[in-house]
Amino acid sequence: MTDKLTRLNKYLSEVGYCSRRAADKLIDAGRVTINGKVPEMGTKVSTEDIVEVDSKLISKRKQDHIYLAFNKPIGIVCTTDTRVEKDNIIDFINYPKRIFPIGRLDKPSEGLILLTDDGDIVNKILRASNNHEKEYVVTVDKLISQTFIERMANGIPVLDTITKKCKVEKLSSQKFKIILTQGLNRQIRRMCEYLTYEVTALQRVRVMNIKLDIPVGEYRDLSKDELKALNLLIEDSTKDYEPHNRKRR
């Protein structure tokens, strides 16, 4: 056979079914079959193989990929597992084609999240070492001091590490802006808690060059200019995603 072999998780990502990380979970759960048989992790496939997920045929698609900007409301969960969470992002958007979120925003947070069917761009954006900026506006439960701003900017002990230095700007007595280039589990909330502040509202307003400009609960396609700029920002990024802590804030 001269047909090129591709690892199964990469294949599912390339055809736009899900990210590699999600594909690994599907394979591990025995929900993926190749030619009617459940494969081992790391199995490779060719375009001649019949790949199915939950008994549904998966095939390579030639059409253009989908790229959406969505203003996630509070209470919506960023998961593609519609069997587990009733308030999940996929059912809420109800998009006519299969898409999945790039990264996460935790349930009590709101704001910008990108969705796509392009597995390669997901892996590039999620990889922490790519240092892609994400901007948030945060409200806390008491007056913000200059010491709070300086300590947040210079690194806080979180989950057995020290957060990377970041940009922090006071917007009002109890509101500040923060720009992160990493995505530890509930990072902003944990940073504030360490300094005895409680987050009362958290909104993501930018992911790299994409800005939040739509009402809560609505989505739009990325423009050609946004996609062009986004691809320039990630052109040197490593595709492979190395999981650490879930990207929720």
C-alpha cells in the first residue's frame, strides 16, 4: 500500500471531527472503530480504512473549515459531550455542522470563545508554549490596591508553579484588566484567591487578534482579515498539543 498512514487521533483532528485530545478520549473509551474493530491507542489509518465514531462513518472533508467567535453566557459549559452536560456549548449554539471549542471558559465566566472544525488550528492555539494572548476584564469583591496589581503582574503561586508575568491594569476601584499567555486551571480566580480577593465577574474580551464585539449568547463567523491575521500569529506554532492543566479560568 502506498497510501500514507496517519495516527488515528491526528486523522480525526485533520478531518475536523474533534481535537486530538478529544480523539484520544474517544479512542480510549472504545467509541472509535477501524474497519469494524476497536483499535489500540496509537493505531495508524489510511484513507482506504473505514473509520467510525459511535457507529457513524467519518470521512475526510474537502470543504472550507468553520471558524466562529461566540460570546459565551454565564452557566454554559464548554464541553462537546452532550450526553453529560445539558447546558453545554454545542447544544446552546446548535450549529448545523460539527464544531468544537478552542480551549475553555469555566461555567461562571462569560465572554469570547472560538469554535471550529479545524483540528490543526485548535492544537496550535492551545499549546501553552506558543504564548498567545488572552485578555480578560475581572471584577472583585473589594477595593483593588496597587500592591494587588503589582503582585498579580509579577507572578502568583498557583497549582505548584508560579504564574508567568503578565500585563495587569486597574480599570476602576474593583475592576481590572489582565492579559495572560498561559492557561492554568481557573488561573485568574486562583490568583485572586491567593491575594484574598474573590472574583465576582469574569469576562474574556480578546483571544489573540480576535476581539469580543457581539451580544451575549450570539456568534459570528471570523472575517477574512481576522483569519489572515490569526494564521500569521500561529504560523510558527507547534501543532502538537501537550496537555497539562485544563484551560479554564
